[in-house]
Amino acid sequence: MNIVIIGSGNVATVMGGKIKEAGHTVGQIVGRSEAPAALLAGELKCTFTTDWRRINTAADLYIVTLSDSSLVGLGGRLGLADRLVVHTAGAVPRSVLSDVSRRNGVLYPLQSLRKEVRPFPEMPLLIDAALPEDLTIIEALARSISRHIAFADDDTRLKLHLSATVVNNFPNFLYTLTADYCRSEKIPFSLLLPLIEETNRRLADYPPAETQTGPAVRGDGLTIERHLHLLSNYQDIKELYSLFTKKIEQYYPSSRIPLS
């Protein structure tokens, strides 16, 4: 399959790499800035352009990896009426591409992607298409680059995007605040990494509700107060600590406390 990728950021880099590894051809990178477009084109050994008038119009598939806001009104800059065009956004309707091509679809990677992180991670792909025959094409490509494929309409994809934000972006911000705290208090954040890894590993075997631990679920008020005292000069963490403690206590009345 001959593919054009529109965009040159994180998603374009990871998707392009996966596509190339699967034996497909990335024929062109279309970028807004020359330097990142040229860099990615060099990695994928293909041509690039920053001039939308010079987009290759003979490719089998066009993957648009632009930001959500850039997808709105894309039909005013890009017209590929009889070509299959997909976007990679989780929170944007498929119909945003209707003005670009009647053959439109979605190829959404449900994963946190960073172009500098190698090797590229496994990424579930959520797919959709306006036409059944195009869904078959998108599915074939998806199965060649991922072991986890699901069909998802706009509503399902948006709900999964929300869920991904909660389980990925929010915990990572907690890690950020905790790393800041450790640095300020001159204690090694690295000692927490095995704990983080073990907590995540358990998710493969147990429902999260069965593995909750900590002072809030145990009703250990003394420890909670000592923790809050330590956070007197760290208002952001203190607010979040208090909120999470309250919510955990509400979720786990004494009859629901998980086994330790």
C-alpha cells in the first residue's frame, strides 16, 4: 500500500515507522514546517513537501495526523474526492473529513505516542469508515501494524479518548508533582519506580478495585494527618491528596475494603 502522511509530529513519526516496518510504502510526508518534515522523510526514505498544492494525489491512502483544531475546515485546503483519507484523532468526528473526500475514515491509535521514544510501543487501533469497502482496506492496514483492532464509531471513540485521558494523563501529572516533591525534599524518586511498575502490572490480572491499598482504604486517619502535615508547603499535592483520600473513603465503605 502506498501511503501519504499529512503531518510530521509524534503520531506521524510513530505511525510512519510502524507502517514502514510492516512493509508498506510511505511515499510522501506533508508538513507545515520544512525541518520536521524533512527529518521524518529522511527516516522513512521518502519525499516531503510543505506546499499543499504538491501533494501526491495518486496514493492508496492518506493519513492525516494533524491536531484536532487543524482538522476543522481542512476541506478548504485539501481536496481528495475519490481517495481514501483517514484522521488519527480520538475526540473528533469522522465527518470532519467529509469535505476532503467522500471516502473518509478513522485510524485512531489508543496510545501515548512520543516520536523520541524507541522502540515504538504496541498501540490498539480504533477504526471507522464512511463506506464498508473502505473499512475493509483500513482494517487490513491496521491488522498489519497492530495486534489490537476494534471498530469504534464517533461516540465510542470519544468515550475511550476520555478514559485514556483519565488513566494516562492524570496519573502522569501526579508523577510530575511527586517528582517535584522528591526533588525539593532531596529524596530519590527512582525508588518509587518498582512500585509504579507493580501497580500497573497487576492490572493485567486483577480488576483495579480489588488491588487498592493505602491509608484511605484502611481508614488510617493518623497516617493521613501526618501526610497532610508534610504537604503544608505543597498546596497542589495537598489538595489532590485530600480529594483522592475523600473519594477512596467514599468508594470503599467497610464492607468493600479489598483484601490486603
